[in-house]
Amino acid sequence: MALYTSRYLSRDDYKAWDQLVLQSPNYNIFDTTLWLDTLSSVLKCDIKILGVFKKEKLVGGAVFDLMKRLGIKIANTPPMSFYNSLHYIPRETQHKDRLGRYIHEIIVAIAERLENDFHYVVITNHYECKDIRGLKNRNWRQNIHYFYRVPLDGIDLSLISASKRRQVKKAQKKLIITEEIKDIALVYDIIKQTYTRQNLQCPLTLDELSGICNMMSSNVIVRAARVQGDEEYKAVIVLVTDERNGSVYNLINAFEPESPDSGANSLLLWEGIEYFRDKGFGFFDLGEASILAKANFKSEFYSDLIQCYQLSKSKLLFKFFWHLTKGKVVQR
């Protein structure tokens, strides 16, 4: 009989899952049932949690969004989520070889089940998750994703780039103010138009974004910038806060194009950094750095370049439909 077994968790297991995630070295809010239930309710995602058990004890697992397309089954990173990381309960031992085998066996149990049940699987690991040999040894494809993250301890205006300091000061001279807002409808057009300018479809409707903000009201903050005395906003940022690990995640950042640039978006981001620094948070995660223009902007705020491993596994049938649909088979 195998030492480790796997099964998909029921809602009765959710408390145990959250306890596991809280203990995991790869903890993040996007793998908690608080976030996952929000996605299930608002976006109608079919969220599944695969648990790994040693006897009857839950010791590891992973989360994914189940999609069925053209007769194939896909386990993907849930939408609007930074991660769907591998998780395990740490093991107290002085023997590093035993710890390595323990982690490896949990990851292999996850891999075997997902490979058997799905035509295509994607796992986007938290940046603390570095031992992925259990997947690599099974010929999973590895991609490195880069994120920009601002360390908030001791951050001040002098540490960001000279060009961003000038933009911040320009915006302040123009009497641009930033504030927290409760009604996302006031800035939704800015969000939608920002995606349109990039030839992208906005990932959320107004109702969906409002639903996430309402259900996650203790963890989602919307801040926006406007000229003092003006009701129209120039820029908006939607943030997910995680007090457990002292992190803030930039979920959406959008702005009105201006010529010349008023500096509103730079001021909005900088004052957001200041705000959470003063609240005692440790890190401000600016998100991915895959697009050069966005990467250049994010790099100017004294940010560190962080890498995480995304692993995927596909079967021949999926590859056929991927080429046939030009990648649309994985789109929601």
C-alpha cells in the first residue's frame, strides 16, 4: 500500500486545508478558501483542491481551476490569482535527506494524480517554492515567471528613480490627491479602457469585480487618484492585502492616458507604497514583469526582481486542440 494517497477535498475538509496552507512554507492568500470561495461564487469557477494524505492526515496538496473544453479536462491556475502553489506541512527533522524525500514524495503524489486525471495541468508556484524536482523528474515543462516586489521596511521617496520622483512631485504640485474608494463603478471605465489600449479583453465585468470587492472587503482595497475638487478619477489600483505574511498584491492598475503625463499613476502607486509601509506591511508585490513597458515602470520603485516556477504538463490530445484553436482552448 502506498505511503501517500491523494483525493479531492470536500467542503468538510476546507478547515484542514486552510490549516495546512497556514503552515506551508509557500503560504499565500490565493490558496486559502477565503479567496477560492470568492472565485467560485463570483466567477463561477469550478475550484478543486487535491489533497495528499499520510494515512488519514492531510500533509500536502494543490489548488486548481477545473475547465472542460472540447472533451478535454484542464487544471489551470485560478483566474486573478498570483499562484496555485504546491503546499506541504513542514517536517521537523535534522536530516536534510529525509526532508527532501518527504517533500519529493508529496509532490510526486500530486503529479501522479493530476497527470492521470487531466489532459493539461498548470501549477504556478509561490516564489518560496524552490524544490520542484518531483515535477521536473516527470518531464513537466518549466517556465520562470518574474515579479517585481517592493520591500517596504525603510522605503522612502529618495530610493525610487529620479524620473518617478519628478512625476510624484509634479502630481503633488497639480493638487492631485489619492484616496480609498468603495464604489468600483466610479473607476471601472478606466480599467476597461486600459485593457482595450493593450488589445486585451478586461478579465472581469463590473459585476464580477464588484462581487470580489464586496466578498473580500477586509482584504481588497481600491485606491484612486484625482485632481482636488474634480470628481473624475485619473488612475486606480486594486490591491489584495494579506496581513498573515505582510504582503500587498497589485491585482489591477489602470489609468487615463495623458499628454503630458500628470504623474497621477506614479503618485497613486507611491502613496500606496507609503500607506502600507506605515501600516506595518513588509512587501508590496507589483505583479508580473513580462511586458517590457510595464517592467520598466515597476522597476523604478525600488523593487526587487523575484522569480517563481510555473510547471505544466500536457497530453497529445491537448496539444492537438491547442494548435487547432490557437490557444483559445485554455481561455475561460
